[in-house]
Amino acid sequence: MAARGEEVNAEAWRVYGDHHLRRGTVLPEVARIDWGFEGAGPGTEVLGELTGRRVLDLGCGTARHAAHLVRAHGALVDAVDASAGQFERARARYGALPGLRLVLADAVEHLRTAEPYDVVYSVNAVPYIDPHRLLPALAGAIKSGGRFIFTVLHTNSRGDGPSDEVVARPEILRLAEAGEVTVRMWVLGPELWTALLTEHGLRVERVDVLDTPQPGNHASYRLFQVTRPVRVSSRPRTGKPPVAHAALGVGAILHGPRGLLLGRHRHGTWELPGGTVEPGESLREAVVRELAEETGLQARPEDVRLLGTLLDDAGGVVRVTVAARVTAWRGEPSDQPGESVGRWRWFSLDRLPEELFVCSAQALTAWRPGLPIDHAPAHFTPYATGTDDS
């Protein structure tokens, strides 16, 4: 359905671009970026300082915004659009403008091959691309500390609000002097967009509401200001302390060619496989058992390398976590019935998601001290058997 939705959208924009290319439609130059409705809400200033910065206009259309950023702000802008008609319109008008590079390409394919940008922005183009396809490529195309600014439809003119699941839905697009077409759009609420962005290592700093000033028109947009943080945050799963007992647990680090394995807890944190050590079992046996119970992956105790003990304080209770490196395993990670952690994914170490569970964050920095992860302090005592593990 996602691929089909994007095909429908590509055809709609092809028709639109060809129509205005034949008519020779010329739009006025812009003096600012209107993210929702003309003259309403913030303008170009939300992009920050642009002089000499590498900037990407995602879904640029006729590239008027990109040209404005080059001329007025000294930005170096790549303007990308998949519509051949829109590309030709942009090239005829701005093809010789120094500092502007026009690119005819699928947005995701461009993001996968481009050098990272300081700023990526998109005026209402993001909802036409499946976020499961767009966001992984986008996260890798933004520099550490870089920004992503974009608008999305929240409520259409009829008053239909956002979806509560990540699926495309039909929307009527009124194209100026070109009639109406039905497109497929991912119209999601801010909470769902935020969860998707966070999952890909991006941090939502602010969301602005942009409502139409026209009476009787219910259309509303949301303007997202997002950063790719220099450091990854962590937080406790909840504000409550653990039950007052000898809180001994294990955290299993599985890292291979596909990345680092992390799962999403129902309370919102990302974490390593692991859990409480049960009476009568060794630490290695606990790692093997927890790994199987939570992910379905199979390992042997001899495949587990204990790295050391982490001690911290959680509400007055001493929490003891043993970090372990699993060096070999079998199977594919999958959600297990009755477990509170699921949605298992492999993450590159330079694309870790926001809001790691603090125990997992502590274990990861014990394993790789150079990882840019912030967390509550813990006392780490390494084991000699784990010091040579990479």
C-alpha cells in the first residue's frame, strides 16, 4: 500500500508539473517561507543561520524558496523534486543561479547518497512519502547537530483530523488551474510523528500550530522543528523506584554487521535485552534466558562475555546491573508474547535512538566509553574477562 500510495502521488505531481509547464505559469518571487498560510506564523527565521551552510529543500517544486535562501541568506542549497515538469520550471528560472543546485530525483534515493546537510527543510512535501521509507534515509543525511524543519497536514479543509496509525489515506488535492486529483497522504498527529522521529535518532524541539485564517475552512498544519542531537539522551523508564529488594539485573549487548540490537519498552524507552537474575542461575545463564524470552534469539552461556558491574541508586535502592556482550547468536529478533519490550531493531552506533533506558545507556558506555550518551552516573567495575572485548 505504501509503494502504491507514492506511485499515485508521483503521477499527480507529474500531471501538475506538466500542466503548468505547458501554460508557462510564472509564480511571484518570495520574500520569506510561508510554512502554512501566507503571512501567518513564523517565517524563514526558524531555519537559523544559513550563510555558507549546506541546505536541502526536500520537494522543492519550482524552487522559489531555495532561490530565496541563496540570494537573501547566502545558503548553499540543493533543491530536490521528483516531478520532471516542476524540475524544468525551476531550471528555466533558476538554472544559472550560483549556490543553487537543482536535482531531479526521488527524495529518498537522493538522501541515501548525498553528503550530510546542515539544514533540511520541506514545505508540506513530507506527508506524500512513506515515513518508514523516508526517515531512515533522512536521519543519515543530517549532520550531527543539524536541523530538520518541515510542515505536515494535521486537519484537512473538511475538518478530518490525523490518523492514529502510520498508513496513507486518500486526500483531495486542489491544484491551481489544474482541477482536482486524489493523492495518498500520511496525515499523522504530532505524537505519532514525534515517536517516529525519535525512533530514528532525531529530537523534536518544537511543534507550532498553523491554522487557516479563512472562516469555515478547517485546514490546519503543524510545523516541526527537529534536531539531530550531538549527544543521545537517556531517562529512567518511570519516576518510581524499583521494588525494595536486591535489584540484580543483566543487560545483553548484541552488536554485529547490522548494528546494535535495541527494543522499545511499552513505557517509551529503548533498551538492551535483559532483566532480573532469577534464583539459582548464573549471570551468563540469565543473559541467555532473558535473550530468548524477550527476542526469541538463541545463545549459549559460553557465547556470553561479562564486562563488569554497574552500581547506581534508584529511589534509595541500590541497583546492580551486569553488562554482558553476546558474541554469537542464532535466529532473528521478534516480539514475544507477554513481554514488555518489543519492536526489536538494529541501530548503527552513530544513529542511536533518543531516550535510552538509563541502565542500557550505562551498559553501553561501559562497553564503548566513547559513545555520545548522557545518563545518570554509575560506578563501573570491569571484569578481566571482558576487557578485551570489542
